[in-house]
Amino acid sequence: MREILYVQAGNLANYVGTHFWNTQESYFTYSDDTETLLNHDVSFREGETLEGDSTYCPRLISFDRKANFGAFNKTNTIYNDHIENTPLWQGEVDEYKYMPVEPHAYQTHLETDDKSTSLAADSASSIRYWSDFNRVFYIPQTVQMLPNVPDWQNSEGDWALGQELFQRYNEETELMESSVRSFIEECNSFQGLQLMNDASTFGSFSSSFLMAFNDELSRAPCISFPLMGDAVPQNVDLENMIHIKKVINDAVFLRELDSLSLLTIPISNPKIWSQGDWDVNIKTGRDYYHTSSILSAHIESATLPLRLKRNQEDISSFSGLLNIHGSHRFSQLAGVFPVAAGATPQDFRQQSYNFSMSQNSLMAATTYTRRDVTRGFSASTLKSYNSSLSQEALKEPFVSSTHAHAYPLPSSFPDIFRDVEILTNYRQTPHAERNSLLPSTSLFTSLSANSRIAQMFADYANFAQACVNRRKTGILPGLVENSDDIKELVNDLWTLHDGYSEHSGDD
């Protein structure tokens, strides 16, 4: 079966993950005459409800603060955990209850089986939580609600807080021995983890999770997508302690992932995305609902080879093609979404945006290995892509391409396209006149190990060195407290830098 266990941790990660799972749900076919192109058993697990009804739900563990789940308990659930207990106390009882969160209108339509209802008519501000646009059913083991952060506490960049949170939560819920183990034991041929998490708020939590997973359950490989914080190392603001903590936290998390993850693809925070030719075909917003849809489209497409029926790839072989040289466990994510019908070879170079860089560097880069995925290309567009690829110095086996069907757009996907024919016209068509197929669009995404990764580690190393020079201490309690800890971090970052540098000895 080559099953994958998915882990999402953090608010942005769950926004991206919700789009990801809505897309997976759209691949299901319910006609005997239609054959699905994906092996759903890779990502979904089959089970039963307490009433004996069969279910097909994501093999997912989702961590987030309780406040970020919104009305999740009231919507999109097919399991009823509530058990009526006879109270032992027979006297008077005063009850204090929180005001329940009302379900989003989109969820109300889904519950009435009106799955064609779209969010196009709703403003972006109407989305309050990632659960508002969720279309998928989850089993109880998936939902891991963590205590809310007090108003007076800032959890961003607090490494010790994340470690303590995981240890306490694991002890109280027996997380690893109950929920996680049950997912693994259901698998016939478990291939590994796919982790996506917010680095600033769930970096140390996720690091602790991976270490516990490796120690207690399995040494299976992991592919990770850390969603980096909004504090960038190029901004050396050593008077702002919150900024320092965020940057060093991200640097430490990347260092930890080097040993915990077989393949790591850092993703820059949407708050610091720059404008340019890449957004010529979309209307970009800065809210999570919109930006997470773009990230999900690229992440879902980049990992599509792991789920295609015709492919026999797993996380190990997939990562191995990006790490042919044996020392490249980090890659970068870039792509074009959507790809215009008349795209030229030059468009693939100019409109491709690097989602792994805190700022799009104009420096020339050497690409060592690259994995491309194209979605829904016409013959002319594919010709332009091949022409663009032929101009690259890289050849097989250091570059490979997967050509797949167009990227589907379920009704939960935001209307971010400038081309009205992609989505708006479909949604304005009366339901009775619509084609049974979902609207879809073309997309190009690419994972690559290249020399720009060296620059990323150099930026973090230089920032950490500035902390040493200014004698900043106590940055990450329990891990980076004194100058020796920071110096060790600096050395580790330069070591990682050297693995991707075109000139190994240069700083």
C-alpha cells in the first residue's frame, strides 16, 4: 500500500493542509466506469464508525491550539465521542459554558449535501478558521487540540515552551502509544511521514514529536515542509529580542531537521512574499485563506508522484532523486500557478516564484538536482516547457519530469484567478447546466537542490554570528543560552552551507 502518515502542526499548516485534503477528496470517483489515477490508500485509511458504517478518512494527525479549530466539533464529523454519564453529585450545579462558535455558511451547505456551493460569493473576511472551508471527514485520532496560549504570552520563537508542551501533552494523552501507534499498526507497508508545521510556534514541538517517533515507533523516513516565520535573518535587528528569538528558532529547527528528516523543503512566510511576474495571473491577498491555497497547490503537486497509481515511488526513492550526491537533504520549492495557455519558454523562467527564499535573489544559482511536475499542459504548453528545460545545463538523471492531469479546483478553493474562464464562469453557471467535472487549471511546480540553499544557511549563520559578537545570551532557554551554544549553532549552519556552496571554502 505504501502508506504515508501526515502530520500538520500550527494554524498556517492546517490552512494549507485543509486545501490539500479538499483536493485529495476531489480525486475520488464514484462511478464503476471511471478509474481514479491516484492510489488513495497511500493517504487515506479505511475504517468504521461506531455505528458500523464504512469510512475513508485521511491518515492525518492535526495539531493546533483549541481556539484555531473554530466550529470543528460541530461540523464535518462522522464520529460521536460524546458519552452521557450519570452525575455522581445529586445537588445543585452551576454550569459555565463558552459561547459556541457558529458554523460557517459553507459548512451548513455541505451538511445539506449541497457540495456544489462555492465560497466565491463570500468575502475573504468571512473565513475565520481553516475548518470553515474543510470538506473532509476526520476520525477522532486526527484531531489533537492543544491548550490555548494565554493572552499575555508570546509563543513565537519559544523553543522551551514547545518542548514542554509536547512532553506534557504526550504524557497526558499517551499520544505516541495511542493515536500515532494506531495509525502505524493499520498500515500494510508504512513508508514514512509527511510533516508540515509552523516553525515559529510549532518548531520545537514538531522536533520533539519526530524524536519521540524515531525513538518509540519507527525510523521510517520523513519529508518535511517547515513554514518559516516572518522574521528574516537578512534583517539584523539585535535590539528586538522577539525578532532574535524567531530567527534563531528557525535556524535551530532547520539544523534539527537535517538529522530528523530525509528531505526538507523550507517555505517562506506569506507575509514576506514579494511581488513580481509570478503573480501576473492571480490576484494575491495576504490572508491565510488565499496564500495557503497557492502553497497547497504547489505542495500537493510536488508530492503527487508519491500518490500516482502508475508510479512506484516512495519517500525514500523520491528523496533520493533529489539527493543523488548524498549530502543534499534540503530542497527548494518553486513554480508557476496557473500556467497561461500561451505560455512561452521565457515565461517558465520569469514567472516561476521561489517559495523557499525569504526574498527572491537575483544571484545566479547552480542547480544540482531537480524534480518537475506539470499539470494539465496542452501540447503547445508542453512544447514550451520542454524548450525551456532544454536550455538548462542539467540533464538526466539529475532532472526528471512528471506530467499529470490538470489541478482540480473544488468549491472551497478561492477565486484568485485573473482569467475568469478558470473559475468564475463555472461558478456562475446554473448547477443543472454544469459539467460533472470540476473546473481545473494548469500548473508547474519544481523541487530542486541548488546553490541558493547555501545562501539561506549563510544568512542564518551570519545572524547567529552577530548575536555572538554582540554577546546576546539566553535566546532559546534550554537549548541556546550562552555564547558557546550560539557558536556551535554558527558552526553547524556553516557546515550545512558548505554542502550546497559552489565554492566550498567561501563564506
